[in-house]
Amino acid sequence: MQPLGDEITTNVNTGGIKNLTAPTNLHELTEEVYQMALRVLNYWNCKVEIVDSISQKQSPPTFDLDLAALHHYRPDTLKFDLKTLQAEVTYHHSAAVVGDQPSRFTLTLANPGAESLNCTVTVCLPKDWNISPRESQQAELEPYQKLALEFEVSASPDAIELSNRGMIEIWVEDRPGLMGIPLVYAGGFRWLVSPVFVGKNLEDDCGVVETEILTAVPDGWREIWRHDNDLRPEELFDGRQGVVYLAHFVEALKERQVLIGVPNNNRMQFWINGEPIHRTTQVVPLAPNEGGDGVNYAEATLKAGWNQILVKLERGEGEAEAHFILSGVDSEHPINRGDAVMDVVRAQMPW
């Protein structure tokens, strides 16, 4: 039996990924990883030195990775130790609020002591927000008992900001005042969507002036909200082949470079402030991410103030899938592009 050797077999010479030089043996691969590690350590200013080997006088480092804390970790839940009692806030579906349906959260209270607690729970919300149930909730917690209270919050579309902050106040009879519990919802994403132009494709004229800056909701268009980047376009097409337009408005505090993408499983084109920016160059499977997929993303400039992003999305024979991605660009370190864009408003209309 012959040893495997250190050669690496790839398909770079017969296809593979264009403009990619791949290592051909383990030595080259190790050297590439080493050089990348040096760049990463230098970028983050880490005081780490990579050496060829450990001297005989040194003991190799040992690591004890304890994952026990992750077994009960819930990314949708925040825990608060109020001493008198324990509290948890669980956001259902997402921690975003939208203008066309309520958002739900659960407040769980636990009595850690041997005496009963009589509690009054009041939820304070931003102006023009609503909560159900509206009244303050009374709760009697027996020793070591746990109790869950369900709530629904809703807001009119024009009352939803980039960040929306409320407060949960809990008063316990005959006990000192407790720290308020923050209730924070991100603003959802607000869109305008056209009717479906059945049978049309990306090249067809659908009668929409794609370079026009909208000042009101066009006739026949309607408003939709999304909790996250998933546009859920099949809900719009409802099984029909054709084209649909989606308009999104972004208010930026200052001019900035961004990476915009509409990853999808068919084709699309988008404009910013009436200027054509990008069109799908090749149909690929859906692969939403902050860094791009090579065919559905482009760098662009958001001006200070309001920006209109118009997307023309095509559906073929299969079920439509599409996301909208807005991420940052690092001009000094291009490999790090994809940072979250935090200081923009995406839940309002310019008018």
C-alpha cells in the first residue's frame, strides 16, 4: 500500500471557481493558513506569537471547554435577577415590531423564596403603541412558584422607529422597589409592493417608471412589512409566473458606502434613487449572506437623507425565494465587508 503523500487534488484546472489559486500540497496550504493567521492577529492587535514548536521546558497549553451553559441557552430570552424575584422576557418569532400585525412576548416570573409574593405588573410603551391586555396584571406567586404572563404589542406604522423602547415595571407588596425591565423592539422593514405583472419577465416593460422617485403610494400598490431580510416573495406571486416590484426607503444620517443584495433563486434588478445599479448576472440557488454571492449584490452609495431602493423581481416556474441584504463596506479591509448597518431608518416613508 502506497502512502497518500501531501498532494492536494482540486478541480481548479478543469473548472472550479474562477480567479482562484488553490494550494497544491499540504505545505502550501499550511503556509496560506499561517499567513492568514498573521494578518488576522495583526488586524485585531492580538499579542499572540506563532512559533514552530514548543520548547522542552514548556508544557503544551490545556483547554477545558465547558459547554454546559449552552444546553439551556435560549437566544430569544433575556433573564433578569431582581433579587426579590427572577424574571425572563421571551420574544416570540422575533424582537422586531411591524405595522400590520401584533408582536408577542412572555414575561415569566419566579419566586425564589419561601414566602408568597403579591405582584403588580405594568407595561409602559412608546406613544401610539398598544398592549393587550391593557390593564396592569396582578400575580400571586407562591413559594418557589413560576408564572408566565402573555402579552401582545402593536403600533401604528408611523409610530415605529429604528429602536423602540418600553419598560416593564413590577411592584411587589411590602418589598423594596425593583429595577425596571427594558422591553426593546427593533423596527421592522416597511415595503411597497406592486401588483403581479403576470407573464412578464425582467426585460419586459411593465408600465412602471423605474427611474421615478415616489412621493406617494402608487395606484394599485400596497404596503407590506417584514420582520427580517426574508422578502417571502411567494406570498406576493401566489404561484403565478411574472414580475413584481418592491420599493424600500432608507434614511441615512450621512453619506456612506454599502453593499446591497437581493439574493434570490431566479433573477432581479434594482435601482437606487432612480439610477440602475445591478441586475442578476446568473441564476444561482438562494444563498443570503452579508458578504455577497457574486451575482446578486453590488456596492452602492447611500446619500445623506432619504434613499429609494426599487427592486424588480422575476418568478419562473418554481417557488420564488428572495432576501434583501443591506450591509457595510470596509474600504481598508475589503475582506471584512458585511458589517451590520445600524444607523439607518427602514420603517418609515419619506412622505
